[in-house]
Amino acid sequence: MATSQISVRLDDGMLQKLEALLAERGGTRAAAVREAVRDWLQEERRRDEQDHLEARIAGSLSRTRKEISLVRNDVHVLMAFFDRFVRSYLVHTPPVPSEAIDAQAATASDRYHKLMRDIPSALQNGEGLAALWSVAE
């Protein structure tokens, strides 16, 4: 590999510290300067990689924020739908006569357990919850 010669000027204090370190560790001025330049170049490369990574993370966070906002909107819609459903049910469903309470509770329990049994298979088959409504009809 071809090499080039450069000249480096150091103030007296820095040169004394360098000489003391070289006396302690061993080595040459040229080797110390090469190592310092190599470390500086590697640090620049790491900074560039960190900047790139930071940009990717910022993009991911931005996308995640948008997705969370969409989910939050969906939850609000579902909450409003559920509120309307409960109000409608309470307004339009007459109370069960006292002599039919036990039979109605048993039927409701059976229907509930069937629903809970059918949900996992509907979700696993990729049909979604809409499959439950076609089974119920």
C-alpha cells in the first residue's frame, strides 16, 4: 500500500504529553499519529452509522405514531358502537318474566359458551369475527 508523508504541528504541552505516553507504552510519534487518525476516521464512520440509524428509528416512530392514532380512532368508533348497542338493547328488550328466568339463563349460558368456543376457530381460519354472524343465522 502506498503511503504519503504529512506534517503535524503540536503545541508544546500536547507534545510533552505524547512523549510521556510514548515513553510509558513504547512506540513512535508516527505510529501514535496513525492510530489517532485511524480512530478519528472510525469514529466518523460510527457517527454516520448512528445518524442513519437515528433517521430510521425516527421514521419507525413516526409510522408507529400514525398507526396508534388509527387504532385509537378505531377504538373510539367501537366504543360508540357498543354504547349504541347497549342502549338499544336496554330500551328494546323487555324484562324476562320471573317464571322463565332459569330457562333463559341456561339458554343464554349455552349461547355464550358456543360463542366463546367458536371465536378462536373463526380467528385462526382467517375468516374474522364476521364468520360468527353467519354461523349464528
